[in-house]
Amino acid sequence: MDDELWSRLPAEVQVELDELIISRRTVQALQVMREHMDPPLPALWDCVEALQERADVLEVSGPIRSRASSE
């Protein structure tokens, strides 16, 4: 996974996020991700997309949440 947001996170936070993604704890993953980002904070949807890409890498089935589903 070559994502700019993901690469901004420390390795230990990446491991924590992987565990949260696998456990389908999306809200907690978003909180952890944004807590460990240096300013400027990314948009929430950018974080969701990064987590979805990571879920795809981890082969976690189903969407984290798509932008289309909320419109």
C-alpha cells in the first residue's frame, strides 16, 4: 500500500489500525488515525478512503464505508 496518509503514521499506529480494521472497528480506527496525524489534519473522507485501501490489502471483505452510500 503506497498511500501518503498511511506513510505519515508511525509503524506502531499502523499495527493498531490494522487490528481495528480487522475487527471492523471503523470509528475507532478513524479516531486513532486522526489523533496521530500532524497538522494539517486530512479530511475525514480521505481517512476513510485510506482505511478502505488498507482493508483491501488486508483482505477484509466489504466496504468500510463508501461516499456514495451516504449521499
